[in-house]
Amino acid sequence: IPPSTELSVSQISADNVATISWTSTDNLSGVSQVELQYRIGHDGTWQPLTTGPAVGSFQLSLSGNSYFVRVRALDNAGNYSAFSYERAIVTPNLFLPLILN
């Protein structure tokens, strides 16, 4: 039986950093590691971001794009979980258009 994994993303800070947190459990063999991936935009290619323990977090610096993140876990018996649902991270637009009359 593969482990189960949950993923959450905090609000973006004033300096364009999002905190990505995860929790993974496996009641049989325990969790070996968690793999966090990201892509830029809807059509981007998934890239590895970091690996970590069963419970952890990662701070991702954003640069004006839309990002998507997902996570999966590997248990000590060699079973991978399915990837979590993707979470979208969109940087706020701080420069609004000026309308002249």
C-alpha cells in the first residue's frame, strides 16, 4: 500500500515567496522521502524542486509567473504514492494599469 500525501501553499509574502508544506503518512513501513515538483505555466514541464522528510516545507521564490506544484511520497517498502493534486501559485500583479480621461 503506497503512502498518502497532502500538499498546501501559503499566501505569497510581500517579497514574492510562497511557502509550500506537505505531510505524508504510511502506517505500514513508514515514509522514506517526499519528492516536490514544480512547473511554470500550464504547459511547462514538471521539474524536481526538492526532496525531504515526511513532514516539511519549502520556500519558493517567485518571479512573475504562474507556478504549479505537486508532491509524492516514497515509503520504506519502495512504493510511490500518486502525485497530489496540483496547487497553483500566481504572483500578484502589483502594477495596475492607469486609466487616463
